[in-house]
Amino acid sequence: MKTSISKSISSLKFPSFHLSILDRYIITELIAPFLFGVGLFTSVALSIDTVFDLVRQIAESGLDVGIAVQIFLLKMPEFIVLSFPMSMVLTTLIVYGRMSSDSEVVALRSCGISIYRLVIPTLIFSLFITASMFVFNELLVPASNYRASITLEKALHQDRLPVKEDNIFYPEYRRVPVENSDEEVSILVRLFYAQEFDGKNMKGVTILDQSQQGITQIISSESAVWNGTEQSWDFYDGTVYMVDPQGSYRNIVRFDHKELKLSRVPLDLASRKRRYDEMNIIQAHEYLELMKSSGNDKIVQKTKVRIQQKYSLPFVCVVFGLLGAALGCRPERTSRGTSFGLSIIIIFSYYLLAFVTGALGQKGILTPFVAGWLPIAIGLGVSSFLLYRTSR
């Protein structure tokens, strides 16, 4: 029985993927200009964004040169990854432009090879770069950026207490219906503020509580600690002020210890607070859930848009690769200087479009999905149109 099964399995033929000589030739041609582009765009971006700032910090704030070098190396992965799409458009413009200038494109088309077949190697190469960019953006770049921020913060504030976070704000909203309307609006029901968080204690805590209709409660305390067992906050050395609707104090109570059943979100925010470029997609989704619990619709919308942009950004490599191939295959002769100029125009136009759609998404004019993916869709549409025109 086992022998017959083994024979049956061995007789099955699975499809295999093989690159043709043409595919291998074009992909090989793409590698060297791509690496050149990565080095070029990375060095330019690092110089503009990081090096000048570090030199200023060394001159004005006394930043140690060794720390500056460490921060420079930590920031490098972000700019290497950002250079991938830029390098794709420059690479394909150079390679396909050279093939067109040397009449290789004409020769291949005379053999019955279409323009669409000629860009398949670029599509394969760009998909590989897209996957690499996604992996880098998830595993390396956020952690490296966060480490760079922490290193710089420690270096510039060596005389300060080792506080993890300062000025923690947590507004809590509630949706209420508008009178004589089907619409709802968000109203502030509670505001949590702490001056400092040292990893365990909140210090200088003030809470404005308007959750009870007609009563405003203000709680001020020296410190507060999250009680995981009771799922509540323990406030120490504080005062409770009760304010009536007319603005007069109804009651003032001093306390040494007071327990309140409030959300632990302020603790999560203080512990996990990062910029968007310091979060991977998983961390961004966790931050989104925290913002949803606060009811802050503006931050929720912004975070949703940023998450979609994190998903879509690596696919810019495919868009730029196809655009460069379509423009490079044109019969006009193009020099490397022209290719570089075209690539700058394409890069600027695309990121301007992405900025506009992202802003419209944050304003709620576009959905987060559309805001994140519309530039990709437009780029693919323009690439397809240019390939069609070139094929004719």
C-alpha cells in the first residue's frame, strides 16, 4: 500500500517557475543601478534630514560625537528603505532607456516580444523589493527609529530624572445625540493629566470629570498608581473639588488615599507612546485600540490612515518600476541625467499626491483605505496607460 502511494506521489508533476534568459538578463542589468540608486538617495536624504541636525546638536547642545555617530547609524535603516522606491524608478529609467538607445528594445520587439513581456522582469524584481521593504519596515525600521530617539533624548537630558514620559494627556469622549437630529457629536466627559510618569507612578495628577450630568468634579493629587489587582487607580495626597452648574464649589474634600475605577488607558499611553515612524503595523493597531477607547475621533481617523499607508507604501516600488520601464522603453534617446531628472519629477509628484490624499483621509473626506491606496491605484493606472501607448 505504501509503495503504491509513493509511486502515485512521485508520478505527480508540480509546476515549476523558471526565469528565461531574457528575464535573467534584464534582472541582472537592474541590480547594479538599483544599488547605486540606494546609495545615492540614502546619502542625500541622510545628509539633509539627519547629518545637519546632528551637527547642529553637537555645536549648540554639546552632543557627544560618539553618540551622534550611533544615532546616525540607527537612523540609516529608515532612509535605506525609503530609497528603495526612488531607486526603482531611476533604475528602470536607466536600464530600459539604455536598451532603447542601443536598439535592443526594437530588436526584441521585431522578434515578436511585446512591451508587456519586456516589463515582466521589472515586475518580478519590484515585487521582491516590495517584500523586502515590507519586512524591513516591520522588523527593523521602527525599532531602530525608537532607539535613536531614546538615545538622543538621554544624551540631551543627562541632568534630568530618568522619567519615561512627561505631560500625559488622556481625553475621554462620549457620543451623544444632537437634539432634533439623527446626528451625534462627541463631548468631553473626562480629562486625565499627569506631569510625569517614571515607569510606575503618575505624578502631579489632575482629573476633570464631567461624567455626571450637572456636576463637575476636579481631582488633584500628588501621585497615582495603577492597581492591577483591583483594576483601578490609587490616588495619594490629593483634593476633590465638587463644582455645581453655576460654577460655585459645593464641596472640597482632602484625602490621603482614594481609589477610583477609571480606565488604565493613560498608563498604556505613557508606556507605549511612540511616533508613527517608530511603530510597526501591530503596534499601530494596538495604539488604534487605545485611541478608540478614548473616543478621540480625530486621532482614530489619523491612525487608521497611517496604518493603510504603512500597508501601501512598499507597493510604491511596483508603481515606480512600471513607470520607469514604460518611460524608458520609448524610442527617444535618454541620457542618465535626463533619467535622474525624470525620476525626481515622478518621486515628487507621487509623494505630493500621497500627502494630499493622506490629508483628505485625516479630515474624513476620504476613507482611510482610499486615502492609503488611491496613489497606488492612480500610479498603476498611469503606468498601464503609458505601457499601452508605448506598445503601439
